[in-house]
Amino acid sequence: MFLDEATISVTGGNGGNGCVSWRHEKYIPMGGPEGGDGGYGGDVIIEANANTDTLSDFAAKKRFSAEAGGPGRGRQCHGRDGQDLILFVPPGTIVTDAASKEMRADLRLPGDRVTVAEGGRGGFGNAHFKSSVRRKPDFAEKGEPGKKREVKLDLKLVADAGIIGYPSVGKSTLISVVSSARPKIAPYPFTTLVPNLGVVTVKGRQFVLCDVPGLIEGASEGKGLGDQFLRHIERCGILIHLLDLSRALQPDGTFDPKALIADYRAIRRELTAFSPKLAKKQEIVVLNKTDLTAEPLTPLLSALKRARIAVTASVSAATKQGTDALMGSLLPLILKERNAQPQALPAAKSSIPTLHPHTSEEGMRNFSVEEKKGKLVITGKRLEQFTEMTNFESQGGIRRFRDVLRKIGLLSTVERARKKGVPAYIGRTRIDQHL
């Protein structure tokens, strides 16, 4: 099944919990804290893979989670880091944040990758909190939850040249005779229901050809199949506009170019309506099915030229007449277009901010306080992370939490709210009942 759009939910692995442990060995009965830190949760990464050509893997399964980090252990043993989860998509996939509509990456080439959900940090073990004034820390941090997001995947096939035209003009036949592609071919409209890619070899060089399902008038508004596949033409460097000679051939063997001109102009209007940038792409007009007549094509070509339709080549895809010459003439144009393409930005760079907690509390001071619907709501990235990782079941953890709130000047605000009976939240965690 061909699928070129999908929306999925991705969740990074949770960080492992820190460990509370004490060193008790022979001759060292009171060795102090030795609990290790929890492991980092795995990231969810989306990577372009040349062996994948559709998003059908995301048709049934919509939720993906990376592995959680392992808990810390005694003797300051660090927990095992969770494995990253790599989701493979076809080259040409655009990754967008479903909530903000912000494009996170354009994975044009095989190997391009982007991190869409980062795993949580492992919680610190009690060995991390020992100091000259805190000799016996009896608490550890919980692991940080992994980030959760919804992302939209939008596939735009990457091809050097795309064959466009009305249904049944011979697009599938042409790609089948010049490449190894084997699309379905039948004498009725809309035989091709999905785009087909084929690799063409000319003079030892290769380029990718794309057969786009038939466009009709109104395709940009949702008629026929064109609205589903016009996006794939955007990736093509050159457009091969295929015209059907039989549309101009009269019963008496003469030519009437009116229907052919109308077909060409209708497709051009749809390209412009869908994307002005698409309409400006380099186009080669090719007349197909020349085997249907033995009459000279000069009168027809002249009439098309007067209508400002410059036919570059005349071929018969069914008999392979002129197809090799057409591919040979395409090669230098494609190579020139490749060189003119701007270099893609590295896709592996993630725009997801990474927090690096440490023993100082500087980042805690960046917060805001407001009352919403009878609640005191406190927001701040570092402060919310710290709250999520605090173990409120431990008295030592609560004392540390109170100390931090006091240092940043927030404890008195929360206590005043509690006396008034107003619940206080840091992010989604209610805190007044723990203080």
C-alpha cells in the first residue's frame, strides 16, 4: 500500500531512577552514600532510508516509544542507557510538528535524520548529593519523563524528472520502456493509482524518473487523483509534459490541435493553481503515440508552436521509437539542474532544546507565576523538570525541594497560597500538599 501522509505520536524513553544505597564493607561499616545515577532514556529518531519508498509502516501503528533508561545501582553503578528508536522513512519526507505546524526537518537524502523526541535524563543517586553539610542524603531523584510529541510525515518523492499529463497519454508505458519500473498499464483512465519511480541509465549515468498519476482539470481543487500527487511533482527537477497524438487525430487522417491545446493549457492551469513555484519549473513537451499515423507531423507541430506549445520530441512509447533519444537529450539538462540545486542543510540537527541540569540552581530562577481558575500555576522549563524528578515520598527529597524553592524566592509564595486554600502547581504537578 502506498501512503504519503501520516501523523504519529512519538515518546522518548523515561530516564532511570537514581538509587539510594549505602556502603557497608568489612572494616568500613559506615562508608557513606554510594547510590548510582539512572540511565538516560532513548531518543526517537526519524531517518531517511533508500530501501523505503512509502509511509505504509505508519498506517496501522501510530504510537512509538523509545526504551527507558535503567535504574542506578549500588557502588555508584550507572543505570543502563535506553536504546534509541529509529523510524525509517523514504527520502523526500518532510517532518512537521503537528501542534505548532513548524517544519522540523526535510529529509531529502538517504541517511538524513532528525531527533523528534528526546529521552529523559536519569535521576541522580544519593551519592550525588553528599556534601560537607549533607553527610547522609537518604533520597535520590526520579528519572525524567521522555518528551512526547505528535509529528506529521509528508512524503514528496525525490526524482530528477517527472512525467505529467492527462490520463491515458502513455506515461506508464514510457517509464516502463526506459527503466525497470513495471507499473500497471491498461486502456482506461486512472490505471495508475500511485506514483511510480524508475531509474534510467544513459551513457553510464543514472537519473530517477517519476510517473505521476493522471491529472485532470480541477485537480488542484480535489478532482480526480491529482490533488493527492501534485506534491510529488514539486521534488522533480524537470517536467516531461506528455501529449497524446490521438487527441488531435481526425478520422480522415488530418490533425485538429484544439483538443490537444486545451489539454495542455488545462494541466498548466492546475500547476499554477497548486503552486506558482511548480509552474516555473523547466518543462519539456513530448508528443506521444506517433505510431498511430504515417502522416507528416509538421502541420500539427506548427499549429502547436503558434499556440506557444514548443514540442521538443515526438516518440512512440509503445514501439520505443525515439525514447532512447529522448532520454539522451534529458541527461545534460538533469545534470545541469542537479548542479544548480542549493546544498541541503544538515537534517541531523535537532531543534528540540536540551536541558542540562547541574548542582547550581541558576536555571530555576526563570519562571513565571499566575493565577488560573482558582489555581496558582508556576511555569519554567528547568523548574518543571526539577519538580518532575523530585521524589516526594522521601523526606530528604522534600527537604531538598523546599530548600530550592526558598533559594529562588518561591517558597513564601506557595505557602501564602496554601494558607488561602489555593492549590499550587508547578507545571502539571501539585506541590502545596507536599510542603
